[in-house]
Amino acid sequence: MARRSGLDTNQRLLARDIKEQMKLGFRSAITWIGTFHARTYRPLAVPLRALALVLPLGAVLTLSSCTGGGLDSGAIRTTDNNGPDRAQVAVARYREPVQRMFASKGVDFSQPVFMRAIKQDSVIELWAKDKRRSGYKLVKRYEVCNYSGALGPKTRPGDLQTPEGFYEVRAHNMKPQSQFHMSFNLGFPNAHDRSRGWAGSNLMVHGDCTSEGCFAMRDDPMEEIYTVASLNFEAGNGLFYFHSFPFRMTDKALAAQKEHPWYDFWASLQPGYEIFERQRLVPQISSQSGRYIAALPTDPSAQTASNN
């Protein structure tokens, strides 16, 4: 006779879902239990042994959160044995290959860089300023291994959405001690996001190919991207811009989303997308009444000034 499991189906489902919530942090799990348990599962008479299937609390407290729902400071694990050395080793390994890659495209690696994510294509594009032509030139496309959520912006902690909009990354956003190999923070929420009451924190581009609201890369490409960003700051550039779009925002593609709940928001992203497509210049971005306003930069040569 088969041995009867000590947990029934409902209890196993609860244990599974609590485990998923604990990936976002202990506080997130407790909040979730209080909010959803009564609606979805049996009343609270669930054996404590169901919780034994969940990660130990000590391990939970070292988990990071791309959604800002955890207790820690986000995508940083202080117990990582490699610590910052891992990032230093990666930069040392990729420094010369990155310089050769830029040279092969006819651009100087010390010039400002720009990154653009297209969710629907699962790609992050790397562009570099071409000082000979006062615009940006495509250097490489990187495959995004994983991102969570549907097309549409991030609006609240725990929604597992990946941000859409116009962001800036500065040196302090670099996270060499990331639990997810290495990472950098996108700077969500920006001024536009805050004006709409959108919230969240620790939204990253990182390695480890697993996502809870971030752009997750495979480790090798992430090391190369991290090196590019590090060299950008070493060269004296104060920041680089990172734009995130749901899809390639042509008139046809946008028109096809006319009935989508996020159509109006996407329509406010399109002018910024089009300026770069037509001019190969990073647009100057502001926000007014909850909408992005994009304009040509007043000084195309000063492409490291703040946009937000």
C-alpha cells in the first residue's frame, strides 16, 4: 500500500505558494498569507508542518528582491564568498575584448554608452556615441534570458512587472555583490513614475537567468555588460541612459494596441523612441501630468547630462 502523504493537496499548494512568496522576502510572505489565505485555501488550521517545506528563515533573509518586497537592500548578498572580487575578475577578463568590440564598430569605448531594452524581442541593445557623427552607433544586441510579467509598466511592489520608461544608471547603481551574479539598478522609480504614484525598488539588470521583476541575463553576457558599464564610468561619464520599451514602437505596432489598457502610456513613450530611431540621439526627457515629454537634446554633444 502506498504511504499516504502527511499533507493534503490544499496544504501542498499553500506550501508551494508561500515558498514562492518567500523568494520576495519574509515580510512579503506574511503579508500574502494574511491577504490571500482565507480566500484561496482552507481556513488557518493548516498544520505547521506545511511550513517546514518552505525555505529556512535564515536562508530567506539573504534572498534579494527585484520587486522591493524583501527585507534586505535588494539584489545584494553579503554572505557571497566571492564578494566584489567576482565583478573585479569579470572586468579584468572582459576589458580588452570590450575595447576590441568597440573598435570593430568604429567607436571609442570611452565615449558615452546607451542601452535600450525591447521586451517583446527579449533583447537589450548596446549603443555607443560616435563622436565623428554626433550620434550613437549600435555595438551589440544581448539576448534577455528572462523577464517577468506581461507587457506594461511596473506600478507597485510585488507586481513582478519589469519597468518600462526612461531611466539613468549611475556609478552607485552598480551592484558587484548581487545574489544574481552581478547587477546594476535601473533607477526605478524615476520622476515620472513617482508622479503617478508607482512604487518599487531594486529593479535590476542582473545575471543568473531568473527574474522577479528584473531583466535577467545569462552570466557571461552579464559580465560583458557590467564591464561596459564599469568602463563607461572609469572614462568619466557620469551616467548612462537605459530605455525600456514593450515592443518596437512603430506607428503600426502602436496602433495594433489601440484597445490595450496601457495604450495611452505607450503612446507617451513613442516620441522618445522615435527621436532616437530618427536622429540616433538620446532624447531629453521630462514628465508632465503623468506623461513623458520627449525632445531633441539642446546640446547633442552633452549626452551625459541628467534627463530626469
